[in-house]
Amino acid sequence: MDDSIRFKCPICGALPNDACVRTDGTLTPGPHRGRKAVAPGAKPVPRQDFSQAATRAAVRDATEGK
């Protein structure tokens, strides 16, 4: 199991241990990159994949438990 699935997804709002979903409601084959980026110990996503504002928001949401 991917360790990042244990954390709330900052992209789609999927709760811990739930699969990520697309905007049309279908399940994604794996966690969103943003979810992987905020999971401790997960392989970091290259910085160019996120704007600074999106990265700050993802980290803030993950650390504040939203």
C-alpha cells in the first residue's frame, strides 16, 4: 500500500485510507501527486510540478488536518 494514502488528499479531499477521485467522481489509479508530496517519507515530487501557492496550500492543509 502506498504510504501517502494514509493522509488526507489536499487535491480532492479524500480522507485517509480512501482512494483519490477525479472531478467526474471516478477513482484514480493511485494517489494524487499533491497527496504524495505531503506524506512524510514519501518520494518528493519535483518542484516544477506545483506552483509555490499550491504547494504552500497543500502543506498547510495537511499539517492543519483539514
